[in-house]
Amino acid sequence: MAHLIAILVVLIWGTTFVSSKVLLNSGLLPADIFFVRFVIAYICMLSISHKRLFANTKADELTLVGLGMMGGSIYFLVENMALLHSTSSNVSILVSTTPLVTAMLLAIFYKSERLSMRQVIGSILAFVGVVLVVLNGQFVLHLNPLGDALALGASLTWGFYSLFMRRIMGRYSADFITRKVFFYGLMTIMPYFAIVHPLDIDILASGNMTIWGNLLFLGFIASTGGYLLWNWVMRQLGAVKSTNYIYLQPLVTMIAGAFILGERITLLAIAGAVILITGMILAVRKKRSKI
């Protein structure tokens, strides 16, 4: 069941890129989109999880602050800043190193999370498949040190999100952790609005149905449902196995882009999808016990 739910969450998250692209084309900035979707998500979580306000210890509360930053404000800002300085292909490929970065971080801090040789091979295959899917027949990469470094930074922040989650997920419920992630994500994005660029109230107040339809999808479905289910999946499967499912996200985005935005899919991308799925199966399946 946990594997199916992980796939469901990745399916949802894979379509968020298309939804976000519609909102960006409508004039909203990345920080605006992040803020509104997290406000919607926090209100939803507060309605179902409000009995406990704080964690048991200050250390756990600080860990929750880190989760809100690494899985919220910093992750989204760094990823979108990378898009301003590099190509979408570069960013997509580099952000797709997240499972590998997560596995390395967890292996450093937790011996129980170390990868087997089969998982290493599967992860490498899956990453090769991701590269082929993202390039989609266009072998043109434009190196930009700043943009590419920011993209790797986004991958690293989600790796730390998984690391912090591994530390705290056994002591608190998924709904409490998810609510706190949204709260601290919102709190830590405030300096950006105060220093860099204020929230665009005019576009949000226009009542445009396309804008609010996509924002509600991102807030209710992708954030509230997605984060809540993902935090539960991480508890069931472990941080490494669950994060490996993120490899499927570019594949979902490619398919959604083809149906919604009319983007083309090449034979090379299809071949990449086959390699990706093969690697995924190797990376996440359970090792058979010897009789």
C-alpha cells in the first residue's frame, strides 16, 4: 500500500510543474505561488490537527523549523532562482539527483540506511532514464555555474528534509509534522517578501478562475494531501526507498506537458522512461530472503 501511495503522490507532484507554469504565465512570481499554496495547506491541516501546538522538546521544535525551511521556503526559492540563471533542462536533471544526494546523506548519519549494490545500480539506471526523459531528444546543455549550483542546492535541501524527517518521524504523527512544515515554511518566507519582493496582492485579488483553480489544486491536493501522504510513506518505507520514487516525477511531468501543453515526446524519451522504470524497480523492491 505504501508503494502505491508513493506513486500516487509523485503523480500529483509531477503535474504541479504544469500547474505552476500556467500561474507563472499569468503573472504570479514563484514566491507568490508558494505562499498561497502553503497558506491554503496550513488552514486545511489546522482544521484537522490542532490539539498539539509544539513539539516535546526545543530540539524537536528546531528540527521542525528545519523541515519547514528545507521542504518549503528555501527549497522552492532556490529551485526557482536556479531557473532564472539556467535552463529548465539543466535544473530538472540536477534536481533529479535528489534521491542520490538523500541516500548519501542518510548513509553518512545512519548505518541502517546504507544502499545495497542492487539499489546503487538501480538508482544510477533511474537517473540515466531521467536525463533522457528531460532532454527528450535535445542534447543541448548550457552550463551556467550559478544556476547549476542553485539547482544542486535545491537537491541538497530536499536531502536534508529527508534527513530531518528521519530523525523526528518516529516521535510525532504525520499530520502534526505536516502542519508544522507548512507553518514554518510560511514564517521563513516572510523575509523574502520584506526585503526582495512584496506579495502581489493585485493579481490574487482579481478573482481569475484559472489562477485560483490552479492555486487551489496546489494548496489542497499537491500540498495538503501530497505532504501528508509523503510524510506517512517515509515512515512506512524509510527515507531512501520513498525518495527514490521522485525519479518518476520528470516522467509524469513529460506526460502531463504533452496532454495539457501540447509538448512533444520523442522515442528517446520513451526509451528513457523504460530505463527509468527498470532502475526504479531495482532501487525500491525488497531483497528476497534466502531459504
